[in-house]
Amino acid sequence: MKKSTLSMFIALSLASTTNTWASQDELIFKPGADTRFNWASFEQLKAIDLSGQELTVFGPWLGSEKERFDNVIAYFAKATGAKVSYAGSDSFEQQIVIDAQAGSAPNISIFPQPGLAADLAAKGLLTPLDAEDEAAVKKDYAAGQSWVDLATFKDQDGNNEFYGVFYRADLKSLVWYSPDNFYDAGYDVPETMEDLKALTEQIAADGGTPWCIGLGSGAATGWPATDWVEDLMLRTQPADVYDQWVKNEVKFDDPRVVGAIEEFGWFAHNDAFVDGGIKAVAATDFRDSPKGLFASPPKCYMHRQASFVPAFFPDEIELGIDADFFYFPSYADKDLGNPVLGAGTLVSITNDSEAAREFIDFMRSPIAHELWMAQKGFLSAHLGANPELYATETAKKQGEILRYATTFRFDASDLMPGKIGAGAFWTGMVNYSNGDSAESVAQEIQKTWDALK
Amino acid sequence: MVTSKKGSALTMVVHATVLFLVIMWTIPTAGLFISSIRDKDQLSVSGWWTALSSSEQKIVYRTPDADSEIQENGLYVLRGNLLEGGSGKVVKFGISSLKPEAFEPGTETQDRRGVTFKIMANGDYEVTSDKSFRRGVRIFYTAEVPPRFTLDNYRTVLSSEGLGQSFINSLTVTIPATVIPILIAAFAAYALAWMKFPGRALLIAGVVGLLVVPLQMSLIPLLTAYSKIGAIFGIEAKGYVGIWLAHTGFGLPLAIYLLRNYISGLPGEIIESARVDGASDFVIFRKIILPLSFPALASFAIFQFLWVWNDLLIATVFLGNTEESLVLTGRLRELLGSRGGNWEILTASAFITIIIPLLVFFGLQRYLVRGLLAGSVK
Amino acid sequence: MGQLAVAFVTMTLGVLACAGYFYGSNALLDVIFPSKNRPPEVVARNLRIVNQVRPWLFLGPALLLLFFYLFYPVVQSVILSFYGRTGEEFVGLDNYLWLFQSGEFLESFRNNMLWLIVVPTLSTFFGLIIATMTDRIWWGNIAKTLIFMPMAISFIGASIIWKFIYEYRSGGDEQIGLLNALVVFFGGEPQTWIQIPFWNNFFLMVILVWIQTGFAMVILSAALRGIPDETIEAAVLDGASGLQIFFRIMVPQIWGTIAVVWTTITILVLKVFDIVLAMTNGQWGTQVLANQMFSWLFQGGGDYGRSAVIALVIMILVVPIMVWNIKNANAEMEGR
């Protein structure tokens, strides 16, 4: 045993001699080569000298997403001479709370939910950004004011401050489907919510199953349903009602909210409409759920999920050919425009330094957005970022939806207090899909909200 | 151990019971193991136990597009094999998602667009059209496929960058974090079991009480203290010494509790006679107690090793999760991606992390026996 | 190789520093208060001092660490339990009142009681059976290793394993969960196991029993080996049967260890939240105190006050076990 352990030891230690900083010297797109990039903003960076300074960045991205973000960071490091290290964690939410409270926070934190950032800001653990950043976001981003508002929280003393820039967006109002399956069955992509409901009934009448819905997500089970309800909220009520709902000025058990939950019920509370029947909705993992689209014979025809979901499609599925998406449509008979539901990650300073300030400026420059766009799995609301650089047609189409949205609203559950948006709302949706009534579920959530201080 | 002489029936019962329990306890792990050598997409569509038998699979195949078509007699033809060289047998096929099992292999059929399909049982297909193929066409088929295994999952995990570094980090954390608490706890346990001093019972109760402290509650106060101490001495708050002590602190109550129980059960006469001979408590501890408590020390060592080895929370809090400091569990979690969808990676990595603890268990199992021998020689 | 060398040196230094303390401090004590080659009255005095000081040398590092890593946070928690979510604003007994009025707490409390009864009992029972029986068969060590294996798997790995056992697919589809596959094979209806009210708690407990049996087995097995062979041989000569030996000789001999194993697993049950977190996060009526505490501590920036209150409840639950252990320790001391 001793000998084998030793040889394993040696083999592994030899394998590990790769220098972890080395990757930052290699830039994936040669500066200046591809003229579609906004290289001017990269050249400007070179004027800043941060050599010898260290910058720690902490965020939720792991695996291939981490790799891509590392590639982006490399440009900042190269231009300024700063030593930047990014670390990711799937328990980001817990760790940033611990680190920030304990005073050992990284310089930059990337929050997947603005709600969590707001919580930390209220405890005085975030550093407010200056007016220049705020003005730039307002000017450079599509629907700039809304991105500013989303990053404006109360500080310790109750004053409103601007705390971060959004980098990388997710588009939620999407329905995924297989164009070939639609062709085989003779279905058309619906343009309105009325059409979508008619199509749902049509598929069921033809003996097929219209939807795959899976709410399972381990400890976060239930969240996919919150997206459904939010999307339907935006399609049944004006956007300002949605905003009031987020702030609990419209109560959770308000008939308008209950109505949106019941709209979701129209799709999910029907054994003929969902794959596996009502019982399977909460029991199916959201990562397995989209695979039903590509089964033989198809288990379902449509799957409503955010722009990240292709990561969970089977390997051989090619976007644009085997799978495509359409906009989750709005009602023709309600004059509410075409609202878009989205989400995004917020870059904030948790430990102030000169390098951190410069990094924030970098994160809101077009080149930072373009560098990830040109890789994969990135949507940007930055107007200065060249949409030609999107790596896939699918992403480009989604980018356009995001860019030209008349009404853009952020994922409500990410904005609500953590105990609601990442707790009671999830649990409520699971209970609802298991047969509780929409009223009782909504009342239960409101009760939890009331119990918060 | 002594076996009952008249108990051949009893022995049979013992064999049967143990066998039954072993099977019950092993099935879940076996499931994990088999899942780890299965194809990723199979994992969520069929049970792992079916992996061992040949199975009927329904598959959608998309032919290549115009790039691979050839022209014959004015027609465009695509040829290939559905099974792509793998073994198996096509039993049914179809050309529409509505009727994926409409035809027997060997027959020929035509779709709405006038494309002709011909599929053989061995998977060979021929698709002909009078127009060029703008994109590949879909063929639905049902195949009898023999079991198929892959080591890809293990390859992905083992070839991930920085794994070796993390392996060393894990060992650097685990070995001292196993040895130090045992050392400290053994002394304390001996004092609590055999030395006379005021407040002994109270201390024992205190140890039991501290067993229950949820360590999550301690993280923030401790890390705050670390940061302050680090600031005073101008050193990093996160480092190896910090994590060893943290693991030691969290592991101590159980270590003291278990070891005290064992040590207080050792025969008192030996200790008394040694004292009469003028040996100090330190000598008694070193010469008598330590060798005699090997089984208990070894069993605690196993558990402490496991906890530290499998820990992620304490390591990320007290050591951080930068490239240089990531431990093995952290590295493997990283492979799962931001939304944790890669279960096939998880299954493989679970088996890779399990290897070292099992080696430790095998290694220490001998000491469990040696301790027994030392005890009975006395 | 440099990395490895550094790691090795750090490790050695860490361990040596610790061993050095015990050697050094005890040697120092013997040098300052020598008990050899001195007049008898000095020896007697020195011996007395040494005997008074030495226990604290032995206990010193342990007490220091216990104080800093466990006792100090407990005190902090007690204080925080009277404060609001940021730990700055004093709220008196608000958190306590909130706790006893919340339905979630009552549910967790009930579930925790179930866990406390089922898991320690079953784990200890199976651990004892396996420890005893494997000693009597030639393939005992192999059996032990296999039973021990779940202990070596991390909680996250374990929850994936059990996810593949409890997985539910609707009637028509092929079941990929073992339990449902068996149910369907015998002609039953597949179930969504972890959603069945009340009983789902037991499906979660099974996971912890599966893991902890290995722990009970290893500790009990070490204790069984401590029983002198002569005792058992004598019983065999007296014509005792296997079962009689087990109940009349082995069990009483290791009774103390059984109690220790039981206590340890009971306390672990109070603390474990990983399984509930990973499998259900307390939904479908499976909430337990530890998970409730965990979610109040971290969700949405955390609420110190409320999680501290829950942590205190967990700690209070252990008081009866503490009392019982004090009694045991006292009884032991009297006998010495």
C-alpha cells in the first residue's frame, strides 16, 4: 500500500506543476486582430498601472464558465499588470456572508442575486460606487435606468447608494422546442398567449404531451415555478404592479398574484398537459426535464426555461437545428406590450482598493462583455458591445430580445428578501404543484413575509 | 474468536444474515459505481441495473448534411450506419417523431418531402432524395444494444487541471488535522479517566455538551477572530495552521469522549501497579496507555480522517478557494459546473475520493487487531 | 516536487510542535520538581505539586481549543439570540417568541424527535449485529469493509446515490429509481417517495442509518475485541449457546461502549443537516432543526438572532444526555 500511494503521490505532484498564473499570459483573442471587438477600450486600460497589486474576485461561476471568465480577466491583468485571481463556489451565497461578516471578503464579489447584495449593503459590507459609474451604466446599458435601479440599495444608514454593475444576463421568457417535432406534428410557433394555450390543448387532444416541467433542484427545489409565475404576472398585470409585488406593496395573497399563480396552474395542474402528470412536476429535476423534448417518441413538445438551459441538453443536440426557442408570448387581448423577464449577475466591491475600482470600470466597458460574448453562454445588455460577436445565432437572437425589450423586468424572486425569494416562494410553489390551492399557498408566503422584520 | 461447537445451524444463520446485510448496504454504492462508468445521457433515462443487461433503446439519429452526400443517377444519397460502428441490432425504425417504430428493418419508406429511407438491421442506412440535403434528416430507431461502459467520466475527473495540487492540499490538511486531535485528545482523555483533580465530572459533562455545538454557528465568530489575529501579526487569516486548529477544535469533543470511554475501561491494576513502582503519569501514558488504546486510537483516526477528507465547508471558510488552496472536494465540486448538472462527474469523483479513505481503513484495520493482541498479553 | 516537500515539512512541523509540547512541558515539570535523589520531604512535596499540576498539562491544549473553538461561539450565540438579524439591535425575547409561534419550528421539532428515536436505535442495533457476527466468519473483514464504505462517501455523494434510489418517473415510463422499479416489478404503482407526508421522513432517516452503521460497527467491534478471550471460553465450556454468550456476556461487557455509540449518534442526528438540505431542503414536511438553523443563518444575508435561537434549542436538547453522562462519570469515580 505504501509504495502505491507514494507513486500516486509523485505522479500527481508532477502533473500539478502547471503554473496557475500562466494562463493569464495567453489571451484567447489577439488584441487588434479581430476588428469587430472594441479594442479601444482595451488600449485605454493599458494607461492604468496596477503592477504589483493583487485583486481577488469571488463569484458563482465554476467549470467552463469559470474558464471563460478567467479568459476575460486575463485581459485586465495583462493591460494593468495587476495579479487577479478568480475563485468560484457553488455555495457562494453562504460563503460571501461568512467572509464579508468576518472581514475577510475578496475585493470583488459577483452576486447571482441582487437581493443578497442588498442584504449585505444594508449591513454596510459593500462599498458604494461613484456617480461616474452610475451615469455610465445609465447611458451604456439597454434600459439603463432599470439596471441602475436594480443595483441601488439602502446602506447602513438608510441612504440609497449605487452598488454595482451588471455583467452577464440571463433571459427567462423563452420556450424551447424541437422544430422537427413541430414539423412532424404540423404545429406552428404560437405568436400570442391565446395561441400558446390553444396549441397546448391541441397537442393534448392529438394524444401528445405539451409540456415538460421540472421543479426539482435539490435544496432549491421549486425555483423554476417562480419564473413561470413571474412571467405570467408580467403578462396578466402591468409592470408597475409587478414592481409593487416585488416590494410587497401588492401583497402576495392579492387576487392579482393569485391569478398569476393560477395561470401557471392552467399549464402545470393538468395531467394531460405535463409529462408524467401533476405528480411528476415537483419530482422531476429541472436538469432532466428538458431532455424530454428530444426523446423518441418525444415526451413533450415545449419547455419554458431560461437561456442557460442548453447546457443540460443531451450532447448530440445542436442548437438551431435540433432545438430552438420562441418568445414566451403575451396575451393579444391585454395591452401590456411584450414584457421580458431576465436575471443577471451583479459585480460589486466587497473590499475596496484601487484595483477593485479599476476592475469595476473594466466590467462595464464594452470589451469585457464582448470577450465573453465571443466565447459562449453570455448575453449582454451593454449597448456598446458588438452583437456580431455572439458565438451562436441562438445567442444573437436572445441578445436582440434583451436589447430591444420594451418592458424588461428582473427575476422577482432574486429581488425579494432571501427568506421569500429563496425560501417561502419556492416551498409555496412546490406545495401548489402538489395540490394546495393558490390562495392558501399565497397566504402562507405572505405570512412568512409578515414575520420578517 | 471462538465459534460455538454445536452451532453449525447457527453459523449458517450468521453467514446468511451478514450476507443479507452486506448486500443491503452495498447495493446503493454499487449503483453509484455502475452509474460512474455509464454514458452520461443514459444516466437519466434508464436504471443503473439495466446497464448490465442488453437493453432496448430508442434513439433519434440525425444524418450528416450536404457535406457528406454523394450523387448517384441524378439522386442525392446519404449512406452510413446508425450504430456508428458499435454493436447492436436495429429492431424497428421510423421517420417521424409521431411514429418512431413504424417500420421493420429492411423495408423502404418515403416521407412527405419525397425522401426515401432504407434501414437494415445492422444499422446501415441509405437516404435518397432528388434534392440536395439542406441539413441532416432524422431517423428514429429502436435498437437492441449490449451493455456499454465508458471510463470517460474518470478520465474527465483525473485529467482536470490542478487536481494533483488539490490532492496534496487535501493531504496537507488531513494528516495533521487527524494526528493532532488524537494526540491532544488522548492526553486529555487519560487525565479525565485516571487522574484525580477537582471538577473532573463537570469537565466530562462539558465535553459531551460541546459535542452538540453546530459548527456553522462558530464559523463567523472564528473567522472574525482569525482576521483580527492575522491583522495583528501581519499574516494571512487563511492558512494551514488555522484550518488544522479548526478541525482539531471541532473534532476534539468526540475524540475525548470516545477515547475517555475506552481508556477508562482499561484494567486499573496495571496503572496502579505502575504508579506504585514510581512511574509518573506521563510515563504511564506513554508506556502503557498508548499501546493499549491502539484500537480506539485507530478507530477514531479513521473517522477523523474521513470527516476532514470529505469536508468542504471548513476548508473553504478557513483555507479559501483560490487555485492554490483548493482542496480535493472543492476541486471536484468545481467540475460540476455552476448549476451542478454533471452527475456522471459526481459519481466518478465520489469514487476517486473514496479510494484514500478506504486505503486508510484497510491500513488501520491491522492495528485494530494488533491492539487486541497487546491487550491480551498484559 | 517542491510543493510536495513544502507540504511534507509543514505537516511534520505541525505534528512535531504538538508532540513537542507534551514532551517538553512534562520534562520541564519533572526538572523543576524533581522526585529523585532529593530528601524525602522535598520528594513528597514535589510529588504532590506534580500530581496537582500534571492533569492540567495533559488537559491544557484540549481545554484551550475547546474554549476557543466551541465554548466561545456558544456564548456568542447566546448573546446574539437576544439581538436582531444583523446582530446589532437588541430585541429582547422577540426571537424566542417568534420561534415558539412558528409552525415550521413545531414541525422540525416533531421530526427531530422521530429522527432521535429511529436513527441511533437502528444504527447501533445493526452496528452491533454486524460487529458480533463478522467476528465469527472468515470473510468478516471483507463484510466490514463493505458495510463501512458508506462512511467514506461524502454527504453530497450519498445524496446522489439515494436520489437514484428514490427517483420517480410517471407510470408509463421506465423507472430509473431502484425502489420504484421494484414496486413496478411487483405490480405496484410508482410513488414519489420523498414527497409522501410523514413517511418521507423515514426515507431520509434510512440514508443516515446507512451511513452511521459503519461508525457503530467499528467502535463496537473494537470494544468486542477488548473482551478477554478467557471469559468467553469459560462460558463455552459451561455449555452456553451462541445467543446466550451474546446476551449474557458480550452485551453487558461492552454496555458502556454501546451507550457511547448511542450518545454519539444521537448528537450527530441533532447536528446533521446535509441530508435534509440535499434531498428536500425541508420541504414536504421534512424540516429538521439543524437545517432550519442553517437556512436562517445564510439565506438572504442571514439572520443571526433567529438562527442562534434555533442553535440554542438544539443545545438544550442535549442536556438530558449530559446529565446522564455526569452520573455515569461520578459512578465510575466512586468505584475507583
